[in-house]
Amino acid sequence: YYGLTEGALRAFALDLAPVDMRGTALGAFHTFNGIALLPASLIAGKLWDINPSFPFYFGAITSLIAALSLLLFVKKN
């Protein structure tokens, strides 16, 4: 997964940043990514302890909520 997405995500983050702030943008990208991954890993671990399939269900449900949120709240041009 990381091999397929990490390069594209870094490039996207750098494309959004001004040229003189690219290092800061990349650092901020990885900082916020790490901050988000810690609670996600803790939640997945707790769900795994209950039932090993629960983290996958939780991921599917949250992905569906995110996709529906994008459809509902993002303006179309």
C-alpha cells in the first residue's frame, strides 16, 4: 500500500506548497500523518483484540462515511 501511495501523496503535498516552503510542507505532512496514524493503530489494535475482522469492518465503514461526506459536502464547479 505504501509503495503505491506514498510517492503520490508526497508529490501532491509538495505541489500545494510554495517553492521556498517545500521542506516545511513535507515535514508538516509527515507530522500530521504520524499524529493521525497513532490513534488509528490503537483503535485497530483494540478492535483486533475483540475480533480480528472488526478492524476491517471499521475501515470499510469509515471509508464509506468519508466517500459519502465528499459527495455531500464538496462543491462541484
